[in-house]
Amino acid sequence: MKKLFLIAFAMVAMSLAAQDVATKPFTIRYIDEDRLYQQYVVAQQYVQLQNKLKNEFQQAEQKKRKEIETFYNQVQNKYQKNLYKTQKAFEADQKKLEQMQDKAQKDMEAMQKTMEAQLNTEQMRLANEIDLFLADYAIKNDLDAVLRKEAAMFINPKWDVTDEVAEGLNARYNAAHAPEAKAEPVVDGQAPTDGSATKDVANPE
């Protein structure tokens, strides 16, 4: 009899739970990813890094191109003025020019790969931080889904939580990077640790 009662109670509980799921509205919010990246400090840092690496790449490329052009002009000038005493000397400079071009290409390819790897790592870290925050945000606000605006054909602007999410992300970042307190709290009856008490004791007024 007790077993039957427990079974019946479980069935009723399951039925009530099913009704609760059926009657609970499906709650959705969305973020505008472009706007979020403009507001989130870590995303801003990523863009700054991207621009910095791009400028460094362009400067390195221009420097190598200038070095090659300078040496090429020197070879041309010597050739036109018949300054090469032997064909072997001219061919040696031609070979050096080819080596410079080949090395420059390999150096720039290696630099580009390093730059892309660094940016990919930072981009993955940024995306992971946002995803983790959104998952926590959805749980805390009892949401069924948080979408990206770009993934939807249309979504009502009233469900936009971009600003709120950006504010939360920045607050978490600021809390994690807040400077530590420089002075320890002074407890009653305990001398401070910065040495000020020693001076007073040694030289009492």
C-alpha cells in the first residue's frame, strides 16, 4: 500500500512539473555583438592589439622593401657605370639580391603566422569570457536563451540586453584588475607595519 502511495505521489509530482514547464513562458534575450565589442574593455584591448600588430607588420614590410630597393639601385648604378670589374662580382651581387628577397619573404610569412596565432589566442579568450558570462547571466536571470542579434532574422529590440551585459563584463574585469590595497588595516592595539610607529617611539615628542 505504501509503495502504491509513493508511486502515485511521484506521478502527481511529475504531472505538476510538466504543467509548470508547459505554462512557463520561453524567455529570450539577445545581444548586439558589434556594440558589445565597442563597449567591453577587453574587446577594445583586442582591437588595439590587432591595430598594433598590423602596424608593426607594415613597418617591418616597408623596412625590408626599402633595404631591397636600396641594394637593387646600388647594383643597377654600378652596372650602368661599369663599376663591376668582373662578371663574377656582378653575379655575386645578383645572388645576394635574390637571397635578400627570399629571406624577406620568409621573415614576413613567419611574422604573419606569429601575429595570427597571437590574435587567434586572444580572440578565443575573449569569446570564451563572453560565453561564460552569458551562461551565468542567463542562469541568474532565469533565461532560456541569449542569442546574438546577427543570428536572427528579426528580434524585438525590447529584448536587447547588450548594454547590461557590457556593464556586467566591465564590472567583472575591473574587479579582477583592481589594484591591491597598499596599506594593511590597523587593528586596535597593533602597531602599523609601515614603520611610522617606530619613529614615534624612538623620538617621542
